[in-house]
Amino acid sequence: MSDNDTCPPSERRCRKNTANRGGRPKGSKNLKTMLRDIMLQEYVVTEDGKKKRRTMLQIALLQLRKEALEGTSPRAMKKFGQVMERYRPGIINEGAGVLLAPAEISAEDWIKRELEENKTLKPPPGVDDIYDDGDDD
């Protein structure tokens, strides 16, 4: 009796050689996984006379920063700027903004002025519907 006789035809796992025919071999890794494994390998390096464990990614970024700061490579400065722009370390809330107030007036005076200016503005469409209690006075 063969496996095909004991398994229903809808179950592919019972059929021989049909599970991953022509696909990537089992256990092989794609390029992204291999790169991640390589960049996260740790090495012992000497910094300021002390031995420290650093990943390959840390070493590469520190070297790029060093070259950018020394000015030895204009390409390093450009690349480091691109990395900083893309990953923006230190920014917690990207929706946050910066408030710039003129130095000639106090913060309280500036707030009063802005509140007065905002009184004349019309609310965006649909905002009145939110606060409408249904009374048509």
C-alpha cells in the first residue's frame, strides 16, 4: 500500500516530492537575513585603551562618523547625513513641532495675541457638527 492510497488527494503533505518542488532549499537564508547576521556579529575592539565588544554595524557606523567628522572623505559626510536623516536618532515623537516666539514679547503676551487672532478664524468643515447638540435655536 502506498502513501497515495492512505492519504486523501487534497493533502499535499502525503504526496512525495511536492512540498517545495523548485523552491528555496530548506534552511537556506535570504540576503536580508544573511546581512543581518553578519552585521550583528560581535567583535572585540580596543577603544581608549579598553577592550569593548561591538557589533559590525556599530563599528561601521562609528568609522563612518569618524571619517565624516575628520573631513577626510566628503562621501562619508554625505552618507552619514543620509543615515541620520533616514533614522533620525533621538526623535521620540515625530508629530511634535517647535514653537518659535519672538523675543520682544513675553510668552503670556504672545499667547494672548494668538488667541485674539484665532477668534476670527472659521473652524474647518465638519467641526461644528461635532459640537452641535441638535437644538436649532
